[in-house]
Amino acid sequence: MSNRRMLLPIVVLVAAARVAGAAEQARVDVVEDLNLPSAARALLDSGGPAVHYNPLLIARLPSWLALFAMLHEEAHVHLGHPLQRADGVVDAGAPVADPVVRRGQEFAADCAAASRLEEQAPGVLAFIIAYFRGLGDERPSEALPAGTERARSLAGCVKSSIRRIAH
């Protein structure tokens, strides 16, 4: 059954990563979607924004990367980024996002996810930064940052989060 709502270990990991400060944020639905071509993606459902995930694809990721992916997608919702519709229908009048703006949204979602992880498990971010660094300088698409760009951005997020905690 695709598109059914259920708890899987990754969903439990995401719930465990939620901290007291995140309780102020609205709850984001998590939807299993076997047709999703990626591990996870924030999409607009008929019930509102939700994080869809493909359990077959997300299970292939190390748990720390799966958790980051889910928190990253949840961050897109909390940051109010424009989301594509889950049913695939494209609104004819919808503006096309500038690739530079899209990359900025990816960096912002990375930072928000990193901030959540930094509070719960600071050592995990080192793995995530190393993972992105290992992806190299090639962008997967015009709208997505290269792995090395994401690694540099995440390292900056971590440094700024440590400065905030220290002061």
C-alpha cells in the first residue's frame, strides 16, 4: 500500500530527534510513499504539507543520513519553502523558482536539520559533513547545491550554532 501513514524505525528516529525547542513548531505529517523516486521529500498533500518517504530507499541509507534527510525535509515545511504537490499536478500559474533561490532553500533546510542534530547528537554532523564532502563538486541539478557546497554550508551552520550556545 503506498501513501499510507505508519510508523517505521526512521519515523521513530525523527520523533526522538525532536527537542523541547522544536515543540513550538507545528507537527509535520510523515507519509510512506513507495512511488517516491527519492528517500524523502517534503510535498503538499491534500491535508497540507507532509514529508513523504520511500521506506525501500531510506532503508538503504545509514541511519544517521536517513535521520538527517527526514529532518531536512521537515525543515522545508517549517521554513515555509514552496512545495510541489504530491499528486504531481503542476499549477500553470505557479512561479518557477530561481535555481539560486532553490539552492539557498536547500542550505537553509540543511542548517535547520543540522541545528536539530547538534542539540541531540553533535558527533553525527561530522559524518554528514564528510558524506557531503565526498559527493564532490558536481551539482546534481541546477537547483541543487554540490556536495562540497553543502559540506561548507553545514560546517558554517555548526560553527554559528556553537557560537550561539557559547554566548
